[in-house]
Amino acid sequence: MNKALAILFLLFLSLNIHAQDFTFGSITYDDYGFDRKKLDSNANAIVLKEFGTASIQRDDSKGNLELIFEYHVKIKIYNKEGFKEANIVIPTYKDESREETISDLKASTFNYVNNNFVETVMDKKAVFTENRSKYTRLTKFTLPNLNEGSIIEYSYRLVSPNLFNFKTWEFQSNIPKVISEYLVYIPGIYNYNVSLRGFQKLTDQKVELSKECLRLSGVAIDCSKINYMMKNIPAFIEEDNMTAPSNFKSAIYFELSDVQNLNGSKTYYTKTWKDIDYELSSYKTLGDQMKRKDVFKELIPEITKGSSTDLDKARSVYNYIKKQIKWNNYYGKYSEDNIKKALENRSGNVADINLSLIAALSAAGLDAEAVILSTRDNGTVNKLYPVMSDFNYLIAKVNIADKSYLLDATEPLLPFGLLPLRCINDQGRVINLKKPSYWIDLKASQKTSTSYILSGKMTSDGKIIGNLTTHTMGYAAYSKRKEILRYNSPDEYVEKLDERLTKIKILDHQISNLDSVENPLTERYEVEFTINNGTHKDQFYFSPFFINTISKNPFNLNERTYPVDLGAASEERIVINVILPEKYQLLEKPKDLAIALPNAGGKYLLQTSLDENTISMNQVLQFNNAIYQPEEYPYLKEFYSKIIQNQKTEFLLKKAN
């Protein structure tokens, strides 16, 4: 019996030790000498220990329940590249009446000097706040006295009125972690949906009962005490072509489902879409604005004048809204005020503009709906149950005959039916005032397409003079138009382009369809560049890969645990024809290549030749998918490696006898 009690006591003790914070300033020689090779030999810094705790407590002075979150971390800095880990930013959120606050902030740097650890305490004056937006405030500070080998440590307490999302805990960050531990106390009357996202799995999880952790109206409430732990966590490395890192980092998320009230009733926070549909359709800042056909009733005849079909009408309305209301660069799924005011002020947030578009389309007799979504940088939305805080954006959907078009009138340079890339993120929820809502895929309506055609002649002194014509469509055209319009005129853009192109001189230019966004953007340049300085007229090298050279592989990870998301399928074609001044022999040339990605995912084709006195190159780079899964990553990596290797080869031309 005594032996059993001893085992139980040791188990209880281990649970408590397992879930305890570490003492601030308790730096050890093991901390200082930690070998980063145990985790990542290339790491610039490593989290040695990280501990957080969250609980719901009652503020007796205010009579409110609050979330109390305490955070403590200790980080080893290995080199100057790791110094940036000492620049700390803590976001807090607020609304009209409530806000999160930070207190008890401590921060110190520890250096090993003359066989002793010397602490440099951060001055409180080094802490400052920045209002990032109407709803977000940033607390910023930098740890002092940094050296290679320093250990930094900081802790703080955050008080939040937001009980709905409890407090997310990110186990994974941009640097590796030895151990990350999160202890939560959830009162028995609160029911949270808890989910672990990301590729990494928990090392351990322990649950026990914490008696009387909260008292409400004299009633003692027990808590679930849950300890989540992860060890030896690799850094999350962000690579190009991805949506929000929060979609893929290993983290614990909480969403409040319901609360058991003391009187025995229950308040549900996780609602059904039927509930949400009813609420949104009656909101003054959403459903009511969709119904405001009266704002546009008298304008529609003039707006749609000359439109013979419903599609023509929709295009006319879309173009009108794009011109009349300028985006103020704020996202939103609700109108800031109302669409009538946005139209009068000729300015509004995303919802103001697109709710105006919906109302105007409806006034034109078209079937228009709203779509709420989460942008690429905001993460994907929960599909199991509606969580309105997941959505941060609203667009329009118009149904014409048997086809639907997704529209966002915030970007004047986008053609009808092509959403901004920020909206291409999994699925959105269609809100119809008369029918149940439903999910819709958010996909680019057209592929990104670019073609380059160079026709030229080589002079006897080794120069090529010719015409380069470029056609772009889709997101490529949008990006190019945006770049050109940053300048005062197309002429100024070309002037700056000529300055950047060190090997190519632009002699003349013509840009077409700059404002006609429904058509391909066409650029025509008369160019001159030297491939042979004249010292080697009889034999010389010439690389045809001077247009959009692929010199760096965009995929360099050993393993990528999240998809490659390009946003849209794409195609690039390059055609070069150069007439040589004399007869030449082709001694060497880039190898003709035809490589493909599995499952018809894409291809690269290259053909080069010398026919009579014309040297030619035809190149096609095609990606047929917008998204490639992690298991396809090695094929993409190898695909680019082969292209890069082949583009290192040049033409070797020798004058024919």
C-alpha cells in the first residue's frame, strides 16, 4: 500500500513539475553551451524553453470574466543573423468598448563574461506601442546588449476580454524550439472546440482536474487542467507560393462552442449556417445594404446604356462601381457605414464597394449574391461550423444564364471575373437573401499568360537590333499595368526600365491596351544589345536565355510540409529568331529538352536550331495546376534544377568557310 501511495505521489509530483513555469533569470551552463546541431546546425537562434499558461478569471472590480495569459521564453542567440529574434512585437486587439492589455513585462539579456553570467535588464523606456490599425495595437521592444552567444529572456501578462478564441498557442515559429509547453485551465461550464493544426505532433498531453478554479455568484466551478507539450520542434521556413503561414504552423486553436449558465440554461456560440444566414441577411451593415437597389435605381439606365445582354449589363455595372468608389485599403465583410454614403464620398472599404456592386447589379435586374471569404494572408476558414471571425472579406457573385462570375470592384486594373490574388484562398460562403448559404471554390478564372517574341538581325560588329513584343494576360498583365501606372507616364516607365536593363538598350517603344484591362497588355520595344564585341568574329558564344532567365531554384527545402500555391495556372512562351550576317556553323547548343511534371501538372519544352543563317529558340514553361501538394514538391524542385542546368549552356557559333 505504501509503495502504491509513493508511486501515486511521484506521478502527481511529475505532473506538477511537468506543468510549471521556469524561474526568470535561471541561466545555466547547459543553456549557454547548447549545441544547435541537436536541432538544426544552420539555426541562427533557438528557443531553449517556452512556457505559457491561460485561464479564465473574474475581475471583481469590473465584475467581468477575463482571459489571463502569461508567456515566458528563453532564447539562445548564435550569431548576428539571430539578433533579429531580439526585436519583439506583441499584438493586442481592441474594439469600440474593450481592449487587451499587457502588464508585468520583464526582459533581460544574459552574456557570459569572465566565467559569470551578466544580466542586462531592459529599460522600461525601451518599450513603445504602435497603433497598427483601428483594431490592432503593437507593443514593441528590443533586448539590450546583444552579442553572439547571448541568451535573451522575456515574460509578460496579457489580459483579454476575448473568451471566444481563448488563446492560440503556436508551437512552431521561424526558429527551432527545444521545448514548448502550454498549460490551460478551462472552467467546466465552458465547452471549447480544440484543434491542433500543422505537420508536427504533440510530444505529450496531460489532463487533470483542478478543483474550484473559478467562483461565480458564490458557486465554485472546477476546471480541466490541460498541459500540451512539444519537443525538438523544427523551424517553420516560409517559402514562396504559399498562403498564410498560420494554415500550416503547428499550433493549438480554441473556439468556444457553448457555455452552461448557472441557471441551467445553455448559451450556444457555435451556431449553424441557418442561424448565420438569418443574422447576416438582417444586419444593417451587410444584408440591408444588399437590398439597397434604391440607391442605383435612377442611375442604372445610364450605366447600362448600350448593353444588349445581361453579361454586357454586368460588365457595365462592374466598371461603373470600379470608377465611382475608390478603395480605402481596408478589408471588411461589413459596410463601415452604408453604401449610399460610400457612393457619395466616392470612397469605402472592401465591403462598401462590393455591397454597392451587389445592390447595383440587383437594380439592373441581375441575380447577385454576396460571398464572404478569408484572404490568403488571413488563413483558411473552419468548414465544420461557422466561425464569423474567420472571414475578413466580401466579394460579389453574379449569375448569368448557366454561368457564375465572382467580382471584386476594389481593383480597377483587374478584368471582369478575375479576383485579386489575395481572394484566391480555398472556399468562400455564398450569402443569398432568399436561399440557404453554400460553399464555393475560389479559383482564378483565367491563367496567367506571358509571351515574348524577339525578331532581330545581328550586325557585323556583334550587335543585335530587333523588335521585342510582349503580350501578358491574367495576373501578369495586372502586375505589369500596376507597375507602369506607378510612374507619371508610360514614357517614364520605359525610361526607368532602360536604366535597369544594363545589357539591353531600348531605342523605341509602344504600349497598347494599358487602360483596356479586358484585353492583353501589349508592349513593343525596339532594342539593341551586344553579344559579341567584335574581337572574336570567327567564333563566339551566344546565350539565348536573356529573357526571364531562371538562375535560382525557388524550391530549396529538403521537405516542404505545405502545398505550393501559385494562385493560378500559368504559361510563359519565349520565341527568338536572329538573322546572322554571314554563314555560321553551330558547334554547340543547349540540349533540346522536353520534361513534364507528373499527372499532367506542367511541362517545359526547349528547341534551338540554326537554319540557313537564322538562329532560333522556342521555349515553353507551363504549370497546369494552381496548387501542388507537398508530395509533388520533389518533382517541382527537380523540374527547376534540370531547367537551370540546361540554361547554363550557350550557342557556340563558328564562321563557315
